Amino acid sequence: MKFSKEFLSHPATASSIVPSSKILSSRITNMANLKDAEVVFEFGCGSGALTRDIVSNLSDGVVFIAFDANSTFTEIVKRKYPGVIVINGSAENVEKYMKQYSIDNVDVIISSLPWAAFSHAAQSRLLRIIYRILNSGGSFLTYIYLHTFVFPGQSRFRKILNRKFETINISNAVWANLFPADITKCTR
């Protein structure tokens, strides 16, 4: 209920009216191959639906930072997962936090950001940042709701991904999610 209330109150900072399903969360973390990662970021952690599976798949000593622009969500995630560094702020400011925590590059970025809702400038800016901070061979994963494929912003987002990343893998649809989605994994 809290998630739905946040979506209705702040639709720009919540990408859905409900959290991601356990099946979607499990699929995205399996595709991420987190066992080999040393630094993992989550963009748009929401109330922690994916955070739960990310934490459970990390090896000891991994630096994990979760970002969300919604302060209600970041407070929830801080309470649920006290070992996670949780930042209340835009993913566009990630490099500032990397300096703060002495991080040079990131192995895996998992995003729940509402890409179809972003302007072309915002999509391009954030994807440039993501590409720049990823290690060579690093992965960027995001899920895309199937119903958003008709939105111009989604088509634009896919084109930018195709220009930016060397390897892109798209999963079969995850139907067991309110708003079925596919998972896109981009490798630098």
C-alpha cells in the first residue's frame, strides 16, 4: 500500500504502482551474475523489492549502493537492509558518491528507472554516465514494461542502448509481474 501511495503522490519518482514481483527480481539478479561482482549499484531501489535479491546474491565484501530520488523509499530500504549504503538522490549524481566512497568503476548496475518517461536528454545523459562508470566487461541491467514499447521514449531508449553498448541481451518476457516486462542486459 505504501508503494502505491508513493506512486500516486510522486509518479515521477516511482516507476510503477506496485513493486516488482519476486520472479522478476530473481530473473534480473540471476542474469546479473552478482557472485563475481565487487561493486554493485542499484538505481531506483524503490521499497527494496530487487534490493532483497541483490543482497542475498552478493559475496562477502562487495560494495553495494542503492539509489532512489524518493526519500520515503530510501528510508524503507535503510530500515530493511542496514548493511546497504542507501543514497537519497538522483542516479545522475552517482559520480559524486563514487568519489565519496573511493570507487573507481562499477561491475554491475541494476536499474528500475522509468526510462520511457525520461526525455531524450535525460536518457542520453544518464546512459553516458552509466557507460563511463562501468568496468570493461561490466553489466547494466534494466527491465522494461511491455506496454511501454508503444511509447516514443521507449523506442528512443532502445536506440540509444544499441548505439552505446557492445553486447545487448534481452530476456523472454516475465509474465509473472503486474505489468509484464523483459530484462535487458547490456555489457560494456
